[in-house]
Amino acid sequence: MPEYGDVILQLSKEKMDLLNYILILGKSYLWPCRCNKIKPCLSHFKRLLINKYQTEKYISFKLNNSNLLKKKWEMLEGINFV
């Protein structure tokens, strides 16, 4: 039986994993901003997300396993974020 979040968002488990990863990354970006009383900037978060993607892309290239990268990041494939 699918979990409650899966039904509402109509996302598969793999897509939920990426969404959860992005949410955790967002929280880890927002917390220092809040502690240092800095206004968060969407472009800074986008750059952080791009850096994470490029790091994973480099690792998948070195391990010769691009399928794992494509599977994880396919949700953002249609969005030109890189």
C-alpha cells in the first residue's frame, strides 16, 4: 500500500528520495542564514543544488555508472537548472 505522501504528490519512491534530499539541503541552507540573520537567496540555494548535482555527476563518471545519476535526478531533467 502506498504511503500518504506518495498518494498526494503522485511521486514514485525514487522521486520522493530526491524531493527529500532537496528539502534537507534547503533546511541545511536556511539554518545558517537564520542564525547569521542573513536573508536567504534562491539563487544561492540553486547554486548549492547545482554543485551537489555536479559532484554526483563527477562521481558517477568516475565510477562509470551514469544510470544511478539519471535515475536519481530525472525529476529535474525537464527543468534547465544546470
